[in-house]
Amino acid sequence: MFDPHELDFAWRYAFKPDSEEYLVHITTGTHVQQICLFLLTESRHFPGRLVETRPVTPKKKGPEGLYSIIDLDLSKYDRIAARFERESTDAVSFLKSGIETRNARFNELIERIEHVAIHAREPILLMGPTGAGKSRLARRIFELKQERHQVAGVFMEVNCATLRGDAAMSVLFGHVKGAFTGAVKDRPGLLRAADKGVLFLDEVGELGRDEQAMLLRALEEKRFFPLGSDTEVGSDFQLIAGTNRDLAAAVREGRFREDLLARINLWTFRLPGLAERPEDLEPNLDYELDQFAKRNALRATMSKEVREQFLDFAKSPAARWSANFRDLNACVTRMATLSPGGRITAAVLEAELERLRAAWSTPLDGSDHDAWVASMLGPDALQRLDLFDRVQLGFVIGVCRESASLSEAGRRLYGVTREKRKVPNDADRLRKYLARFGLEWRSI
């Protein structure tokens, strides 16, 4: 009897596949032993073929039994492998909303997300700036899992920045009648509504400490107390969390629970902003035009010259895309709506570009660059800086304050030159620049 826990026989035996034929007949033994024999044959540790034997039916005459040979050389099943590959490719395209992105890093990121989405039920954390597409991607992940019958429930979504006090507890965990003033009837809450489905908590870093503690218990034990109730309820949901904040920094500052971060940080993916993917501006322009046509039953088009002019501006340093795809969506919607006869003209484009330049020329908090620098260094130090340094440093401080992390700010500031470096350490470059003025990321 073959011992499935020892591969020594397979390694020691002097197989001669060129001159001898080997047949592996799995008959008696435990299921584990039979499976091991199958796997050793499939992996070619035994360079042979399986023999399948079976008795004849009583109605048939002939030999006592029948047999057939099964060849496990998987190289002969290329069509099956190709089908699996096509299904994976289709799933990746689905997560990207069918947009043929050209950014290699983003495509690799989506491929990893696709694999995790299909093979895991643990929490997924999507990081990235506002408008980078976290909400849309979360919904596509749910729809992909739904298509593969991996979820039986629904998709529930909430922006945690809109939740405060008792309302936060009620929206998330539900409440019983009389739990607080105005609670005139029971409310199930989003966690229970997402049972057997997916719950997307956008801006999860904005949750209060009490809500964080209850969410942690709900994730670990699948049970929690609705507000005002002494009876536990259960919900088996998969969590997708989104944030534009540096949650590790929030933990250090005491604003986010370390144990909750550890629980939701198993699968973490950072979505890049639109300005970090300039090669994807063109396919996303086409996508937004298509979406406008579906919403309004009106197809808006551009001439080759107008299209090139728009893309030149969109990829230039003047295009901040501070709200990322929300900016692009609004931009295309305005141009398409104002286009006479469905044709976006040069005049319509120029009016839109003037609007964007005006909106993006305002410093990130609405004040001037000198105010940024003075707020960090003081008015005396401001006067000792050259105008060039004041403007540059003021803009850098503004980008830092708008970004969720030092790395994100670095990627935005060095988006062009980083592509020319073998090891683009944007965070270290930015850290050294700030140090020239005695500044640190945390102080900003």
C-alpha cells in the first residue's frame, strides 16, 4: 500500500518513460491515499496514466469489467486553460468598467484586486484620494462576486463622514423603538441589511471610537447589539472600507483603533489619482462621453483637433484634477451639454478650460501661497525667502495638506520625473525638500 505521506518512492524509483509505460490504478485505500495517488500522477511524479476500471451492467454481456486510460498531461487541455484565462481577463475588465487603461501599474493593481475579490471573504481596504473611484470599484467587486454566486445578499454603502453621534450607531447597527428621542420604530441598520452581502464603508477613518469598537466586534464575531437593545443580532457580511486618510497616522494620533486597523488591513490597495495616470486620460474621456450618451440619449463628439487640445491640457501641469474622476466627469458633462448639435467645438472647449484654470489657480485652501508659508514658518521667516521659494513652498504645503500621506503628496508633486527614476522614492524626496525649511510632514 502506498503511503501518501512519503514521496521517497516517487523520487527513488528509476522511471524509464522512454522505454516503459506506467499505469496507475487507484483501487483500495482511504480517500486521502487515493487523492495523493491522483495528485502524484497529475504532477508527473509518476510519469504514467491512470487506469479507470468499472464493472459491466447486468444488462450487458461481455467481459467481467471495463477499463479506460486517463491521460493527465494537462498540456493537452489548452482550450480549458485558455477559457479560464479569458474569464479572468473579462473579470479584470469588468472591475475597470470596461475601460482599457494603459497604465501598467494600475492594470497590475486591478488584477490583484480581482484575484482577492474572488478568493477571499476577509475585509478589503481601498485607499486613495477623493474621487479616485473607490466607491465605484467597491460596487463592481460586489457585482463580480454576485455574478459568481459568492454572495447571496445585497450591496450596502454609506459615507462615514456623514455619520455623527446616535445617528451613526443607528445607521450602522440599527436601533430598537425608544432607544433615543425620535426612535419611534425599530431600525435594522446597514450591517444587518448587508447580511450575506457586502458592506462598503467609505471614509471609514471618520468613524467615532465607539462605532469603531462595535464594528471590530461585528467583524470578528459576526454579532453586535443594536442601539438600545439587550439582545444580540447577527450578520455575516464582507466589509470593503474606503479612506483618503493615512490610518496609521490616525492610530498614532489616537483617532483610530489599532486593533481595527489590523483587522481591516489584510488586503489593502491604494488607487492612484487621475493625475498619476496621464496615459489613462484618453480612454477615460471616451468612457465619460459614452456614459453621458447613455444618461441623456445624446452622443457628443469631438474633432481630432479639439480632442488633441483637450488631452494636451489634461496632461499638463496646469491640470490639477484635484477631485480626480469627479472633475473629469463634471468637465465632460458640461462640454457635452453645451455642445451645439452634439459637437464639442473649439469654443466650448476653450470656455471649459478657462473655467478649470480659474478653479485650479486658487490655492488649495482658498488663501495665497504666502499665507501657507507664514502659517508654518512665521511672517519674519517669510520675508527672508525669495519670491520663487515662497511660491514653490506654498504650493508644496498646500498639496501636503490635501494629501492623505507623505507618499501620496510625493507622487503628486513628482509625477513626471518619478517615471525617469529606477527607484522613485517620492516620499524621501519630499521629506528632504521640507527639511530644507525646517519642516516635517507631521507638522504640516
